[in-house]
Amino acid sequence: MQYDRILIRYGEMSTKGKNRNRFVVRLKRNIQKKLKAFPNIKIEYMRDRMYILLNGEPHEEIMEQLKTVFGIQSFSLAMKCENDIEKIKATALAAVQQFSYEGKTFKVSAKRIDKQFPIGSNDLNYEIGSHILRNTKNLTVNVHEPDIHVRVEVRKDGTYVTCHDIPGAGGLPVGTSGKAMLMLSGGIDSPVAGYLAMKRGLEIEAVHFFSPPFTSERAKQKVIDLVKKLTKFGGKIKLHIVPFTNIQQTIHRQVPDGYSLISSRRMMLKITDLLRKKYNGLAIVTGESLGQVASQTLESMFVINDVTTTPILRPLVSMDKTEIIEMARKIDTHDISILPYEDCCTIFTPSAPKTRPKREKVVHYESFIDLEPLIEEAVANTETIVIDEEFAAEDEFEQLF
Ligand code: ATP
Ligand code: MG
């Protein structure tokens, strides 16, 4: 007897009332896309759980991939049998025997969900537990901290046995919270912000500003590589690359030094908002973290934010840099982010940007320049690339968790 399926628990979204069905259908679709390489699997879903029937496909590889799918609280290899006590005992024993159990401890937790079944949960625990003990060597019971936790659920459609719960990525299925534009620089922070936005169920489209010839093709490639990493969690992601040279040079020439950074950030946000409208997004995500650098004081955020009323989500707002770096390592974007290719902002960064800019001042300085045509031109010349997970090398998955 072999494990023939993977049981998936949803966690948070199973409490979402009427929306649940939409969430579950989306999760199924996301899992199906993720497991495209395994054509024989079949996915069955119900209100509170999902089963992937393996049909001979390799469970180790599939479980590795499931770790990156948001909306899964935990998953386990499982076996199914009829609601018959002898079959249940044999299945539970077989489930334990698939592991190298010698010298280990175990515990049985049976749940009788189908009340028609004649044996109660306590008796089930006893019967199954003693059957396992009788038929194994060097395996003992530990009800507090067992190495192997044999869970048996007697449901209407059959009995399910699992031995190990593997934590999933948590969060909500990507796409169930709507769409947002992610302002993606080549830095450490914004890819992490994108990851966290997707974790809460957002579909993202990335927007990157680049300033050729001041920024090179390599800097652009770096952003493409970062998006590739994010596709592991979000599936296909669009990347909009906005030519920003004209605007940046104009600002650099016309706006006093201390205000040029703030002004270019305002233009980036304005353009991102236009793209958001064009592609039907409802929010903008940035990698800003309060107080991290000059443009991220509350005063700066206030002045930059002034160009739009669109919700701006800042998933990193309260995180310390060390926490952000740790997360960037975990999602494998860190080593790309620290590559030293120049970013459009570093080149034009003034020596002393204002940390307490005034809204009236920046509006006044900008009033002398006609930025609108430049903004229109930048939007018109934006290049969009669709990046899919296939681009990502398969062997990178192993390093992830
Ligand atoms: P990051 O590591 O994400 O670059 P940072 O600490 O360098 O962040 P800033 O350079 O002040 O911070 O940028 C703040 C946010 O503005 C970024 O997290 C990103 O969301 C956005 N941003 C900055 N530069 C660009 C760019 N060239 N293209 C798109 N978005 C950008
Ligand atoms: Mg940056």
C-alpha cells in the first residue's frame, strides 16, 4: 500500500464565508498551473480541503512545488481506504511503515466525522494504536511529542490517514484580492514587498523605471531576473519598463537639488498610477520602509503620495532592514538585488536630499516645467514583457526552503 494522494488544508480562507468557493477554485487553478509538469495528477476539492491524486506522479517533487503556493496552510501525504475497521488499521500501519520508524515514537489521533461509523474516536485510537504496536519493532507511544503523528479521519466518503503535516506558504491564493502595480527597483526591498503583496492574494504587475544610457542593459536584466524569482509565487507576471531618462534629466536641470529626488519619485508614482488605470489595478505596492532613507521619512511619503489618491500599500513599512534582508534571502532575491548595477535613482541622487520636504515647494518648482508631455511620452514608450515561471531554472527550487 502506497501513499496515493496529498491532502491540502486551506487554513484562513476556509473561514471566508461566501467567498470561500471563489478562493478554493482559484487555489485549485493556481496549483494546477504550478503542477503543469505532472499531467497525471487529478485535483479533487471540497469545502475545507483539497486532494491531489498522484496517479503515479512523484510526490517529493510535487510537495516541493506546493511550498510556494499561497493559500495553503499545510499539506500531508495521505492514504485513503473504506470505512472498515480492518482496512483502516491496515492502512494506518502501512502509512507508518513508509517511514523509517525504528527508534521513533508515535501517536494516533482519530476523528470520527461520519457519525454513522460504529466506533468512536477513543476506541479507534486504541484499536489502531495497538495494531501498529503489534506489527512494528522499536516504535513506542508518545502522546505529547510524537515523531510520527498518525491522523485518521473517518469521513462519509472514506477514511484518510496522514502521518506528517508540512507547513505551506500561508496567505491567500494569488489573484483573490485583486490586482496591484508593484514599483520594482533593482534593490533589496521592493521584491520582498512584491512577495508579501502576493501572499495576501494580490496579483501583481511590476513597473520599473530605467534611464538609459545612464542605466545599462544589465540593470534592466537584473529587474527581469527579480521578476522571474517572484513568478515562483505568483505565476505569470507582467513587467512594464518605463523609459525615464527625459523626465529625470528635466527634473535634474530645473528642480533645486534638495527636491529633485522627491520630484522624480512623484513622477514615478504618477506614471505608475496611469499604468494602473490602463491595466485595471486597484492599488500600488512599494518597498518603502518608514525612516529607512531620505525619501522614506513620513514628510517625504506625504509629499510623494500627494500625486494620487490610489491606495499605496507598503508591506515593509514597519520592518527593519535586517528583517527585510532575511526575507529576501528566503525568497532568493537577495543575491540578485545586491549586484552592483546602477539604478536610475542612484545616478541622479542629490548629495543632500531634503528629509523634510514641503509640498508647496515641490509643487512650486514643478510648476515651471511642462512634465505632462514627457509623462505621456514615457507611458507611450513603455515596454511590457510577460515573464513566466518556465523562464526560471528548475533546479533553483531546491535552494528555496
Ligand atoms: P529598494 O530596495 O526597493 O530599491 P530602497 O530602500 O532603495 O528600496 P528607495 O530607493 O527610496 O528605497 O525606493 C523606495 C521605493 O520606490 C522602492 O522600494 C520601489 O518600490 C520604488 N522605486 C524606487 N526606484 C524605482 C525604480 N527605478 N523603478 C520602480 N520603482 C522604484
Ligand atoms: Mg532603491
